[in-house]
Amino acid sequence: MRVAMLPGFIAAFIIVGVMTSVSSAWQQGTTVVFSNVAAQAGINFKHENGASPQKFMPETMGAGALIFDYDNDGWPDIFLVNGGSFVDSKVAAVARHRLYHNNRNATFTDVTAASGIGVSGFAMGACSADYDNDGFPDLYVTGVTSNKLYHNNGRGGFVDVTAKAGAGGAGVWSSSCAFGDIDNDGNVDLFVTNYVDFTVENNKYCTAGGGVRTYCHPNVYHPLPSILYHNNGDGTFSDITKEAGVYRTDGNGLGVVFGDYDNDGWTDIYVANDSVPNFLFHNKGKGIFEEVGFRAGVAVGAEGRPLAGMGTDMGDINGDGLLDIFVTNLDKETHSLFRNMGKGLFANVTFESGVGQATLPFVGFGAAFFDYDNDGDLDLAIADGDIIDNVKLFRDNTTYEQRNLLLQNDGSGRFHDVGPTSGPGFALKKVSRTLAVGDLDNDGDLDILIGNNGQTADLLRNDGGNRSNALLIRTVGVKSNRDGIGARLKLTVNGKVLLRHIKAGSSYQGQNDLRAHFGLGTAKMAERLEILWPSGTVDSVENVEANQILTISEGRGVTAKEPFRKN
Amino acid sequence: MKRFFPLLLLALGLFIPSIVRSQDELIGLRLIEVHTESDAAGIRAQIQSGASFEALAKAHSVHASASAGGYLGLLQLSDLKPELQRALNGLAPGRISAVTPLDGEFALFQRLSMDEVNWVVSNDAGIQAFDQRRYDAAAQSFQQAVQYAEKLTPVDYRLEESLHGLAESYRLQKKYNEAEPVYRRYIAAHWGGSSAPEVLDRCAALIAVTYFRDSSFDETLRKFQEAVNRSPMGEDLYQAISATFFKAQLIPEAEALMVRAAELFPASKDVHFHLAQLYLVSSKPMKALEVFEQLSRMKAPAGIDPAVDRLQQSVVYQKIGSIRAELADFEQAASAYKKALEFTPDSSEARLGLGDVYLREGKPDDALAEYGPVAAAAPQSIPAQFRVADANLRLGNYPEAATAAARALAIDPKHQRARYIRATALLRMDRKEEGDKELELYRNLEAENRAETDRGRNVVVLNRGAAGKFLEGKPEEAIDMFRKIIETYPDVSSQYLNLGMTQSKLGRHQAAVDTFQKMLSLGMDDGFLVYWNLSQEYRILGDMDASRRHEVVYLQNLDVALRDALDWNLE
């Protein structure tokens, strides 16, 4: 049953006797709840972090997770990245990643054994895109000493083509990855963040609290340059980091997201660096970049200091048609929210938006902009968990395990922590790292997959979000890359334009469901959907009915539609 | 060395200058001068009840001699004005005069006792000889002064001063065997406990093995704790040792010491403040908050100046406000700062702190309302100016932000945050060239500051790693690593100390001596620890002269280090 809402989005849920005004659509509290259904869904994965007395840094930095439809059946599947062990080879040998096939009935089946995806050293994160445009999404897995590119054979399996493709990384610690078409040639390219030059052999002895051994600060190691691979269109990639202008030796890259922040038709790249300034690589055209982070105002925190950038996402928080940027940091630093002012400039609105206050006590990793309550604006989900497993020995105001955050957007870019009233899923306290969002049950609202370090993964089912209307759009490129990655979608609802963009890789070591999700509130129809493809093609669809999943092919319009599955 | 110079009595109009003829005619005087007769009478009554004349002079006297405890010097009675001669006529040594009107004020005089006078004469003679580098004569005079000071009750700074003078006189004559026991006696006198020297030796021994946390560390810690538990120590010593431990990264040990101090001195605000600060800087804000809140409820010590008490209360509430803000409890934080302002309405720190809370609540206009008046009243205040700049930036008032940032930078061109704000503001004003220039300056500054922080961190990590090798039973690897750290960071003392300690633990005492001596030859003096180490190593090698020589320098430097430690606010 949908909640009756008056035009102008007057909130109908009165939790504490506060009626919001017509101008403000945000609710204090919400009836949308999230429940952890991982076990009943058959997601029984436990991340192996190989925690040891030697405190090898990677032990505390995993675990990746992604939502992708590997078999193209319209039902998103799940991939969870495993770690391993630097001290116990037996543990390392059996630390397998997990591929879960969506059974379409709120359960998943572990199909790893038949998938061809093996153990790949101590892995970190993953991202997915159809790099060869054959209709099936492929998979890239990052790791501490090696990365893997798996080609999807279209028959439920993957083949390791790393060597052949030439995209195996540099044998150094890679963290997040993302696909994006930097030169709009129809083939998605790949950006891989590299972190620091840690190796088992050069493991440092770091302490806190006057002598207690802990995981190290990244700056005791040397930063590593991230890598930009150009997709050559023939199954191979070329490292064009230097030619493209993104070669930097001063970044401890952890998170990455593609997005066209200046709406010039060329996708840009934002890199979250740990404890050193973040990078914003502006695409000047055809895949040649210039680093403009400082000038844009997104390199450091408001106090002019670099922060511990871990995860990142881009999204339009205030409906002005411009992509804003969010970065997770350590506790006491707050996570940063940069509002796009246009003209290549951003304002740090961390505290003005309410994000600062909400995130001050938390160490954040994965994060996603998503409309959890289908009211049309982008909210924020953040995965939290400290880095230091023995932090209680020398700090008294924090814990290793922390609750994740759900920040509700009031529509104007002001956020409020609604996690405590959003069900048991947000009451969990774990060592969360990756967070990916997607409509896993195709019921019209977005669920959340969380990868936890050294612990079981969580699958938070959204109950109640679909009381308001929504749309899911799957883009199929023809001239553009097959997934439509980089496409910008504008949905006009009651005169308001909602912006989404297709991104393959964001958050921290993870990736969301590629389909674009729009919340429509009470509107039963959107006046217009416009898709600006990377190729330059513009498609539009008028009078789009709510509560369905549309497949839109470039230049051809809607090629498939299916109503949401109601539970 | 402290000196107590006789005050310029000319300025007092108390006497007609004349040459002192002989010691027999000299009297020593102290003075308390206050505005009202009743005040003077009240003070006189306190002194007669046992209160210290000097302490009351420091607390209440409006005369220039107040800071010296009212001490006026040695003079002849016949040199004083007739009315004062009458007032002091018949005043026996050690006694206090009646309340005496004096140029519109009211005075009390105390005549020093003969022992006090004798102490002053001999101590001053020692100082004079010392200044003239006649150390043998100085030692004789100080020796005499010590004997007089020992007769004074209560034993006080006079004994300390003379002991210190004596120790230094011996040291500079290279009479280390004589100097050492005098230094130890001085330390005991100054730091409030006869066993203070032993406690401090054990403190040095513990600091020396900070990086080597094995069973011998545990044993050293146990001995230190035993020494502390059986030794009555003054508040100051607890605080000084705790601060020294903190600097040496002996955090739990520093905390344990101050917890004990708080138990022993439950009414001491100083001790509790130090404990709270310690918790705060060692990332325990909840415990710090608890102690600060306890402090806010503690009674003011008897006799404290009400203005000083208000200031202390204000500081405590500001600390509470700051911690609450860090814990995202902004309502309580604002309330605490407002409370601080009730105690000290003119406190710029409290007002800026309140503004900071508003800023974190996302209310830059309210923040600016607090920052603005402080900046206007104190144009040279960097904290106020860059905050005004920051708040304006967040409000989108870019010209104002740029101007305020420029004011801050005019005072401190290396202020990173102001530089960043100015660059950001200029770029948003479309003043691209200027903005880029500021940005470049900012980036250089940021990189420099970060490199400095990373350097400090790296030194600690590398030392830990090398010491770790030793603890794993790989001493040669440890030595190699320490040597490499020295090559990379030749100007930092910790790796020399740790290398020397490793060599000592391996029984290579001459090598250890060479390492410590090299450190000194490079001009690196970490305070006292290197001298303590050398003293130990030379003793083991059987060179008692060298051992004693370095022990004396260790004791000398230890006292200085402890006094410095007391001045840190652990920030």
C-alpha cells in the first residue's frame, strides 16, 4: 500500500510529531527498513583476512563486493572478493572468491565452482563491464600482488585472460577499479588504483598507544602510481597512464569513480587517495586528462589538510544537473561532501549539508548515492569500520566494529542520519568495507550488499522503499559501449529533472547494479526520459510509466519492459 | 642560577643611599604593602598564625618587591627615613612590625633572622664569585650558605639555590665526586622528596628501553613502580615525570603515574588537569572528559586569587567544549563554551571555540558572529583572522574571505589553512592567476608540513622495526637497521640511543660508548638520557671518573628537562 502524499511532497510519516513544510520533503525517521537476509538468501560467504600478529596492512583493507548480472537474465547476481593469508598457505589456498547466481526468488546459489574464477592471491576489489561488447559483463579483480581480468564466456563461466589482455597490473598493491570510456570510442577503458609499496618483505613495525603493534599508516610506505588502461578493442589493453596525463607518483589510491562532472561529454575520473590529496582528472577530450583537484576544491578537507580518502561516489544531490562528489575518510576527519558549483569548481559543504556531523565518529569505506526511499533525491549509504583491530587498547571513544550509516537527503542536499530508525540492517556493527547498491529482487527499491573485513557479508533487503514509485533503466549501447557506461540519464518528473549516470565501479573496491534507478515519489509517470549516450547520441522517451524495468537501446528506444516484481 | 638581587630601594623612597659599612650594621627586611589598614591587619594576623610572610607578600603586596616575597635586601637602619626607623626600632630578627602608614599605603615589615641574613650574604658572595669564574671561592661561599639554609625552617628554595650553586661550582672545577652527591641532594630538595633521585634514575632507565619491550623492560618498569610506591613525591614531580614519559611514548606508564597522583592529591586541580590533558592527547577523550568534568566541580584551592580561579574554570569548560565537539555532541559543546564565557566574558579562546562549534553544526553565519568581534578586537590574532576567512568562505563571501585570509598571512605567511582559504576564495572570484599563485604556495606548504609529519612517523616506525629485530633474537640485523636509520636520518637522536642500547645489551659496552659519544660530537643532546647511558656504560667498563663525570651532567640536565616538562601542556 502506498502512502498518500500531497503534491509538493508533504511528508505523511510523523514520527516525533514534526510535520515538515511543503518546501522540505525530508522525513524525520522513515518507514523504509533494511533487514539482513544474507543467510536466508544463501549468501554464506565469510571474508578471510588472514589477520596475523605481524599486522600486514592488506589484512585490514579488504573486502570487495559487486552486483552485476553476469548471465544477462535481468536478475542481478553477486560477486564477493576474498583475501587470504600471508602466513598460512593452507588458508590462502582455499580463500576463494564467491559468485552467487540470483535464483529470482530472493535466494542465491553459489556457482563459484563452475565459474572458472579461481583463487588469485590476496585479492582486494572488483569491477565489471562488457569490455569486448559481446553482451556479457566481464570481471576485473584487483589484488595485493596481481590483478586478474576474467572474460565472460556467455555460458555462465569466466576465463582468465589477464596475460593475453595485458591488464594484469604492475605486480603491486591494487585497490579499486572502474571502467569508463575515456575517448568515447565505444570500448570501455579501465582505471586501476594502486595504493602503497607494501610487501610482505618490507612490512613495517607500527605501533600506537606507546608500543602496541598495529596496522600501519600508509605514509610509512611509498605511494604508487595508478594505471589507466586503454581498451584497444581487440581484447587487449594498453597502459596509457603517462600519455593520458594521469600518471602520478604522489597518490595512495584507494577509491575511484568515473563521472562527467562538467557535462562536456567526456567522462572524468575522481581518485580518493589515502592521507594525501585526492585527484580529479579532468578529461580535456579524447582521453587526455589534466589533474585539477586543488583548483576544483576537491583535493583536501575544509581545513586545507589531506584526509584519509577511501571510498568515493558521484551523484547529483540537489537536482541542479551537476554531479557532486562524496569521499569517505577517518573518524574525526568527517567524510567529505563537495557540491558542484559549476565552472569546474566545488564547494566543501560537509558541515553545511549535515554530513559532517553524522560522520564525525565513523571510519568510512564504501559509499553509494542511492534513492532508498524512492522520493526522487539521492541519499547516502556508508560502510563503516575502523582500520585498527586492537583500537580499544588505546582509544576509548571508538570501536573496530561500527554501524553503517544511512543519510537521508531532504531534496536540497541536506542529510540526516536515519540509520537508527531504518531497521535491523543498519543496527549491525561490523568491520564494513565495500558497499554496493542494486535492486536484487527487482521490486523497485534498492537493496544493499556489504562486504565486511574478516566477517560474513551482509545483504540488506529494502522493505518499504517501493511504497513510492520508481523506475529501473538498463542501458544497452550500440555505438556506445555495450553497457552504456558513461551514459547520462535525465528523468523529468513533475517538472523536476533527476540526473543519474551509468558507472561501473565506485564506492570502495566495489560496484553497484549498472541499471539506473529513479525514485518517482507519488508520480505514476515521468514526463520524459532523456539519455545522453557517450557516443553523442541522444534518445528520449516520453510519458514513461512508473514501476517497471526498461531496457533502452541506443538509437532504438525501449526494447524491453517488465513490471517490478512485488513481494 | 637564580639570583635575588637587593631591590632598588631608591625607587621606594625608603632610604637615603649610603654605602654599607659592615655586616654587623646590616639588617634584612621584607615588606608587604597594601591599600587599606584593615587588609594589613588581616595579613598580620595570618602571619602571626603561622602563614608565610613571603607567600602573603606574593599574593597580596602591591609593592614591586611582591614577586620576591617582599624581600628588600640588606640595609642599615640608619639609612631609612626617620619614620621608618621609629617603626622598626627594636624589631627583633624574625619579627613583624606593626601596621605602618607609608606614603598613602599600609606596610608590614619583617626583619630577617640572623640565619637568613647570613644566608643572603654568603649566597650572594657565592654568586658573585661564580660570575667571576672563581669557582673554588664560590664553592666555599655556597657551602657556607648551605649550612645557614639548613637552619632555616621550613627548608625551602634557599637550600635548593645554594645546593645548586655548590654543585655547579664543583662541576666546573671538574670535582665530579663532590658534585654528584650535591646534585642529588639538590634534586631531592627541589622535587620534594629524599628519594626523588632514585625514582628519577629508575625513570631514566625505563625511558632508555622504551623501544625494547621484553622481560627486561618489564623488570625495569617494576623497579620504577616500586620506587614510586615507596617514595613520597611532590605533585610537580609526578607531573614532570609523566610528561617526560609521554614524550618518550611511554603512554600507559604516564597515565598510571598520574592516576596515582590523582589518588594521592585528590584536591589538586593541577594534578587533575594534567591527567585530563594526558588522556586527551593520548586519544582517550571519554576519560579526559570525565576528569575535566570532575575538575569543574572541584573547589578552588584556599587563598587563590578569584580572577585566577575564574580563568581556570573557563579553561576547564573550554576543554569540555572542545571534547564534546569532537564527539559530535554540539549542543553540550556550545553549552560548555557559553559556561566558559560566563567565567571569562572576554576570553577570545572561548568565543572562538564557540564559533567552531557553530561551524561544525553547519552554521557559518553564527560562527562568524562569534569570530568577528574577536578578530576586530585583536587584528593580530591569527586564530581569529583565519576563522573569519573560513566562515566567509563557507558563506560564499569570497572577497571577505580572501581579505581576512590575507590579514592572517600577513602575520604568519606559513599558515597553511589561511593560504588554502585565500587560494580557494580567489579562484571563486575568478582571479585565476592570483588564485593559482596562492594555490602553488599552499601546495608547497602542505607538502612541506606533511613531509615533516611523515618524517617523524617514519623515524619511530623504523626504530620500532629495528628494535623488533633485536627482540626476535636477530641482534645483528637490528644493528644494521639502526645504522641505516642513522644514515637516512643522521640528525635524530633516538636511533643513536637505540643502537647504543642494543650494543650494551649485547655486552659491547665500548661500542655503546662510542655510539653515545658520536651522538654528542654531532651536537645531539637529547636532554639527559645520553649522559645517563654514558654514565652506566663507563661504570661497566670500570672508568669511574668518566662515569661520575657523565652522571653529574645527567643530573644537571635531568633537572632542566623536568622543569621543561612541567611547562608543556602536553599539546
